[in-house]
Amino acid sequence: MSVVNTVKVPKTRRGKRSLWVRMGESTLYAFGLPLILIGLWAVWATATSPKFFPTPAELAEAFVDTWVGKSFFEDVVPSLTRLGVGIIASIAVGIAVGTLVGLSRVLRELVEPIFEFFRAIPPPVMIPVITVILGATDSTKVIIIVLGAVWPVLLNTIDGVRGTDSVMKETARSFRITPIQRLWSLVLPAAMPRIMTGIRQAMSIALILMVISEMSNTSAGLGNRIVYFQRNYLVAEMWSGIALLGLVGVLLALIFGIVERRMLRWYHGVKETERG
Amino acid sequence: MAENLLTVTNLKKVYESSTGSVEAIADISFEMNRGELVCIVGPSGCGKTTLLKCIAGLLKPTAGTVRIDGTEVTAPPRNMAVVFQEYGRSLYPWLTVRGNVELPLRHQKLPKDERNRIIEDALEAVGLAGKHDSYPWQLSGGMQQRVAIARAVAYQPEVLVMDEPFAAVDAQTRADLEDLVRALHRDRGMSILFVTHDIDESVYLGERVVVLSSSPTWVQEDITVDLAPERDQISTRALPRFTELRTHVYQQVQRAKRGEAVRAS
């Protein structure tokens, strides 16, 4: 047998010192602009002392006073729990239903008009309806989140499952791979890039709906607190809630990035090889 | 000695569509014995892939039958493995080399040791031992096709069906892969049905060459390649007999292209 050579896969292998330099650089990029903006804001707010904008120091103080301690467990943790449950339920339902619909042409033609109808309904208008049925409970809020966040996962899964490569499908058939095996080793991995795109969109929708679902009929939660502070002219506290929501968004994006890079290592590898 | 393995009888395939029907295959009949290496050549667009998919049980013929060991093929048969032309789309990029080779074994209830032995053996056979943990996309085209061949070998089929497997690799890699196919045939006694559009390749590899007409397709000629079983890229290709056979097949394919050959029916 002859010797064959491997195609060199581009690897970012550099010296040890340059790794530190690069880490420093990326930290600078990540925090540079926020720091500049905070600086400008501090100068502006101190100079003009606006009515509806606290200084960074005031905001930081209000942030610690408002969210560290009791409120963390009474407002933040329940909100984030509902958010987490809502996201996980959206992913589970979206992938399960999406796979079924994606695999069956009959089912697809049957449910697509219904999907279009329900997708067009803005989830916040369902708050009164579901509250009447289930009361002002955690379930109501989770359902509101799922009603909005399930769609991107569902629709992307359908497309991803439908788009399975024909040669890959024929390969599975010719090796007589069982339907369940085919699902796990072909259909779902092949659809995973699309599913991940859907999940990314679902996460931002879920965060929005988490806040909205807490703005009425509740006495706790992040959304409720922000509305409460607004109605009582607690400007710095109100802004601190908004800052906290921003931080939650950043945290979600970070978690998503780590999971995505692990699950789609092959996908990024293929893309990188194609680019040469 | 010559035991029949594969029989194609009056195979016909018509593609129906809204714009009308297209007859891809008119009437193909041929036989293949156990342990034979048969090449199928024909002008481009003559329905080679259609024929192969019918044989592999991936496509239902309009009329006629394909039999393996006397049993009619209606679904992909257990004792046949297919190597596709598009290795890039046939290998699963989310699985490692090992995972891809293991794929057809996963649903077979095999003891772990046995499974490992089969995988090792298949990778060894194609010269990829030690590449287990690479991903297909980290390998060159020729090596990816080796992985696909190893996967087919691991499935332990009676007959290996290959659809223009080396059409997308460069000439030098191609020569190596041709010798690999010869080695699988010689050392493991594998029956191989090899579809190609390359005339030289068909004569170099085959013990028989089946020349197809242009579409709608029928078997224009069935040629026995009377070259010694030990073949070598340099000396075999330099033999006067090789040139004769090559010229003969070439003329047949040219006639097929021009549609000159008339079916004796």
C-alpha cells in the first residue's frame, strides 16, 4: 500500500508568548468599548445630572442594593428558572415535533397552515387567556415563553431534517441501518447546524417573553420589579434591572457559544476546510 | 467452479415526471459469478448510476429483475455494500474515521472484541491503520474514499458495488486506489461490480467489461479481459493485449455514443 498524505487542517498553533498577547488583545477588544462608553456616560451624567439617568456609580450602588441579597432569591432566581425551563421546553418540543414533521411529507402539508396561523399570534396577547385558565402561576409564564420561543427551533428543525443529503440517506439505506439508528446517527446530527441557529433565536425571544410575562398579574420576578421601580420613580433601581437583563443575555450567549462549539466542532471544521 | 452470484434480467427503468416519461434503461441483462470483478462502462449519461441503484435495491426498476443468490432484490440486500462516487457526501462528517467504519456494524449484535477486530481489519485493508480518530474532512479526497471502502469492507458483503468511485480524485491517487481494489479482489476473493466511465480503468481492473449503449440503455457487448490476474500499473498497461482490449472497448463506447450499434432483438 502506498503512502498517502493528510491534508493539513488549518490550526491556530502559535507560540506560548503570543497566546498571552492574543488573550490580552481579545480582552481589550471585549471590554474596551464598554469601558469607553461607561467613561463618556460618567462624564456626561456628572456634568449635566440628568433626571432620568443615574451616574455609573449610582447605578452600581442601586444594582448591589436591589439585586444582591433577598431579592436575588425572590426575584432573580425564579425568573431565571422560568426562563431556563421555558428554553429547555421550547428546544425539546421544537426538536421532537420538528423532526416528526420534517420526516413526513403528509404531516408537513397537514400542519403547515396551522403553524402559520399560530405563529402569527403574538404570545403576549395569550397572557390573559392562559392566566384565566391556569391562574397567575409559574406554568402560565413558562407557557408564554414556550409559545414564542418554540417557533424558531421548530421551523429550523423541520428545514434541517428535510435537507438531509440524499447520498447520506442512500448510504444509510444501503447499509440497512434501522430507522432509530438513522435518526440518531444521520438525521439529527445533519440537522444540528440548523437546530442550533433556531435555538440561538429562541433564547433571545425567551428572554423578552420572560420579562413581558412578569409585567402583569405578578408580585415578583425581574419584569415585575422593573415595572414597580418605574411606577415609583426609582430611576437608578429601574436601570439596574435593565442592566441585569443585559447581563443575563450576555451569559446566555456565552453558554450557547460553548455548547455550540462543542456540538458543531465537525461543522466548523468542514466550513474551515472548504474555505481552504 | 463458476457459481452465479448476481443476475440482471431484462431490467428496464422509466422515469415518470410531469413533463413526460424518460426511458433511462431499455433492457439490460447480464450475469456475474461469485469472485468475479466485472466493470461496467458506457458513454456519459447512459444510466450507469440508475442501473447501479436498481442493483443495490435503492431504486425500483420499471420492469425486469435483479437477483442475488437467486433471491430477487426489492430492498438493499444484506450481502451487498455500495461505495458511492461522492465520498464527501457519503461519509458522515460528524463521525470520526472509526465511527464511519463502525456505522454499518452498530445495529448488528456483535461482541465488542469482534467488532473492534473487524474495524481494525477493514482499516488495515485500505491502508488507513492509525487514522481512527481523524475526521473525514481532515483527510484528502483519496483517503476519504479509502474510508468509504473500509466501511464497505467492514460490512462484510459478498459483493461490493462501486459507482465511479475514483472519478473525483487525481490521477496518481487513482492508480493507488485501483490497485487497492485489485488487492481486495485478489487477497480477499471479493466479488466486485465496478461502474466507471474510464475505459483504461475498466480494462485494467476487470476480468470482464460490460459495455453499455447510450440511453435508453442495453448491453452492447460483454468482453472477457484475458489478462493475467497479477496486474501492474506499468507493465500491464504496456502489454500489447491491454492496448488491443482498450482500443476495442474504446471503439465500442464510441459506437455507443454515436448510436451506431443496433440491438439484435
